[in-house]
Amino acid sequence: MVCFTMSEQMNTVVSGDESDIHDEPHIRDRRITVGHIHALVEERGLDAQTVADRFDLTASEVYHALAYYHDHPEEMRAVEKRRRELHEAAEEDPEIITGPEDLPES
């Protein structure tokens, strides 16, 4: 069993404002976002341990991400709004790359 001290628990998730690698809350030193973990567990119904195994995380890290999501509702709404706005802008501008299918053939 893995036990975390309070300071380790507080450092599991990095907010987008404090991050050097991502613009939204994510697991420390990983690009796995809190929103993605929330979507997998609470929207798709995957078990927390399944998500942990899939991304080489501990179940504790998954639960800390979920707690962060629910403890910071305004921040998470702002993240979701920003994503929607970017998606809408990409639909209107064919020059915006949103995935591999948008890359020019070489």
C-alpha cells in the first residue's frame, strides 16, 4: 500500500497557471489532465484503478485528480470554456491544426 503525506497529496496535481508543461490542471510531471481523468472515470464510468493502470499512475493519484476537479469548479469550468472556444475557432479556420488529419501530406 502506498501512503502519501499531506504535502505529497497537495503536490499530486499542478494547476495550469503553475505548470511549465500544460495550460490546464494535470498530474505532476505528466501531461495527463485532471479533465481527462474526470471524463474517463465519471463520464465514461471506468474504474479508477483501470485508469491508473492505463496511465501508470497510482489509484491515489487518480482520486487526487478527481478531488481537484470537484474542489476547483470555477477553474475547471474556465478550462472547459477555453477548450470549447478553441474547438469552435478551429472549426472556422482551416489553418488551425487540431489533430493528425489536419497536417499537410508530405
